Amino acid sequence: MKKLLPTSTVGSLPKPSWLAPPEKLWSPWKLEGDSLTEGKQDALRISLQEQQASGIDIISDGEQTRQHFVTTFIEHLSGVDFKHRKTVKIRNRYEASVPVVVDQVSRKKAVFVNDAKFLRKQTEKPIKWALPGPMTMVDTLFDNHYKSKEKLAWEFAKILNQEAKELQDAGVDIIQFDEPAFNVFFEEVNDWGMAALERAIEGLHCETAVHICYGYGIKANNDWKKTLGSEWRQYEEIFPKIQKSNLDIVSLECHNSHVPFHLIELIRGKKVMVGAIDVATNTIETAEEVATTLRKALDFVAVENLYPSTNCGMAPLSRNVAKGKLSALSAGTEIIRKELGL
Ligand SMILES: [Zn+2]
């Protein structure tokens, strides 16, 4: 990445209302068949245009072609039964009806590769593609086959690696793995979660990222955050392991969170996507607020390693709020670029 302080989003952005009703998760498609395929491509074009118009440097797909960051990927795999679902507690926090692993899991064909090729053709800017991480996938379904989280995570890691290699070949510059589960199951992260993630990036030569956050701005997550006290030190449990890993970039929740900035010191040397936009409020940050968060991070991240970003995905927000937040991110980053004479 040549430009210093390149801005990006974590991933999801609101979809146009003609494609899926906005401001909710698992929003159902309004189109079907060929119209749906065409609609998703149009949404990708709009999302790209809005990111570029807001001054975003690393373009993501805005997750316009998927209903949900985990389940859409799982839907494309064999060995998973989506009809006879079970209710589980996701990240020990909220109940959800999830698919069941009934047989050996495998990927019969690529999941997002055609979408990535489409986006690649539309822009010269670097593009980033998000995939769910193995541990978060395991936490978002019921396993009735492997009966071992570790074994299932390893199988998912192999599948993710196949997809990631094809995304890389399609011209994706950064592949990001979303692992919100890393912020909850520390012992398992250190035991096998990180190893599974490293298996997922094996042999890749594009840049790789892991996104670890406190979740979308939905009620269950916001209620959980209230129980975490005045200092959120979850990252401290897993950063030493991440620091030693082969991952290039770590994406973190920082703005309006109670994460002590000095914890970032524990991943010194990694590139850090610093969340300078709160996705749990409709209030649009001022440029100065964004700049303040970035300034605090600069005490612990070298300027060439700092990637201004959002705390998490913005799918549950309105389009106008999301657009406002993207512009604030760019404007706040510009303040820092000027200050540093970049
Ligand atoms: Zn997130």
C-alpha cells in the first residue's frame, strides 16, 4: 500500500432498499433468479461508487452479495443441513436458529470468487474481501458430526484456504477473516483457534487480516458491552499469539470503546486497522473525533502501519448514516495526514 493512512471499512455496508430491507441482519432478498444476480452486481457498483466518493482508499464489497457474514458462506458448503435447524447461543450472548453439521463439510464450488472478479473489474484501487474465521463459523452452527470444535474448525480452515486462494487469484489485495469469537473464547483461541486461522492463510501471498471486535451495534451486543466494566482487556488475552502469527493486519474496535490503547503495543510490528468509527450509534463522528482516536493509536502503531477504519460492519445502519460515517473517516484521516505532513 503506497498511500499512508489508507482508509477502509471493516466490511458490510447497508444495502439499497430495493435489494433487501435495510437496517436489519439476515435481511431477506427482494429479488430472485437472474434479477437477484443483476441486483447484487448493481449494489456492488453503488457500494463501490459510494466508498470512492467518500474518499475510502481500500475498497470492500460492502457485503452486498451476502445476507450474513457467516451464514452465507456456510450455505454454500455441503455437509450442513439448513432445513432442520437448532437453537444455540452465539458467543455466549444471544440465541439464534442455526444450521446443523450432519456430514463431512466441503466446498463444492467457489462462494464469492465471481463477485470478487466483478468488483476487481470496476476499480483500480486495492480491494479487501472478508471471510468468516474458522472459530466464528464453528460458533454459528450446531455440530452433530465432528463432535469436536477443534476438528470442525480445522475442516473449515482448509475450505477457507481454498476460497482465499481463488479470491487472491481474482485480484483481491487483502483477505480479512472475521473472528469476533476470538474476543470471547480466549483459551480456545490460544489452544487451537489461532492455529486454525493460520491454516486458513497458508500459502497466500496477498495481505491477510483478522478482524476482532465487540460485534455489530445490535441490542444483544450493546447489552453485553455494558457488563464488561470500565476497561475492556479482552484483546490482552489473544494479542501475544496474534503478534507471533503470520497475519499481516489486525482490525480492532477502538472509538467509543473501553479498550485501553496501550494494549495495541502487544501487536507492535503488525499493521493495525484502527476502528475510529462507532457502528453502535447513529451519531456521525466529527472529523476531529476521528483524528483524536487516530492520534491515540499513533502512540502504539508506526504511521506506515496504521489503517484508519470502522469498529465493525455497518450493515445494520441506515445508508445516510453509513455514508456520513465514511466521509467523517476520510476527513479525520486527512487532518492527521496534514499534521504529519504526509
Ligand atoms: Zn466486527
